[in-house]
Amino acid sequence: MAELWDLYDVNRNPLGRTHERGKPIRAGEYHIVVQICVQDAKGRLLMTRRHPDKVDGCKWEVTAGSALAGEDSATGALRELREETGLSVSGERMKPFFSRLGEDYFFDSYLVQLDEDGENVRLTMQEGETTDYIWADYETQEQMERDGLLVLIAREARTHMKR
């Protein structure tokens, strides 16, 4: 079954149409891409390893994906987190982190602060999407970045966390 996204204009007004993933988006049309950064009680960032068959396979990232047709940004972020890691959090725990406009998408990032240490959080990787995870402290993230092991959005999230 094809993945469908709602379409918006540059002012984020709904266009009342959907778009099928993998097909080119026309100029002036946008969809919503979400990212959800999860930190444990020690301030470590949850990072997952991309499946080897995906673009940037075996690199590390924070959970991200596209909001599906009928979903708002926050709902899409919570679904992506649940699908890719098995972690369910309430929307009240999630705070907007940063947003930006991409070439054909709105990119919305959220931050979740957990009360527990990552070792006490049970995670399940999504077959075909993620293969492993790590709770990375800042030094580990820096080393991963120097080694070229982070996808672009993980590097971008780190930049915003430095502020």
C-alpha cells in the first residue's frame, strides 16, 4: 500500500490533496517531515542505526519520517517513534524543538525528556528500518560525527542541542 502525505502551500495551508511517496512533488507544494529527539535522565540522546538497505544505511540518526495523510506534525512524530523504537510517550512529554522549511517539506523537530535512564527503557527496533540503538552522551555523539557515522538530521539536531 502506498504511503500518502497531505500537501500544503508555502504558508502551511492545506491544499486538500494527498501525494504518494516516491513521486516528484510539484513546485509550491510541501509535506511535513518530523523528527523526535529523545533524551534520557542522564541527558543522553537516543540514536538508532539505519537498516543497511536504506539510504545512508548503517549510519546513526534520531527518529524521523513523514507525517502521513490525516496526521498533524506531532501525531506523526509520536507514530514514527513508536514504529521505529517501540517507545510510546504521551504528547505532553513532547516539546517543539525547532522547525525549518526545506525544498518541498516543512521539517518539525520535537524533544522528549525521559525521567528514567536509557538502560531502563525497553526498545524494539522496526524490521527494515532500524537495526540497533544507543543512548549517546555528548562526547560519543561528537566522536560519531567526526567518524562520519551520523546522518544529516542527527548532525542538525546536535547543532540545536548545543544552543
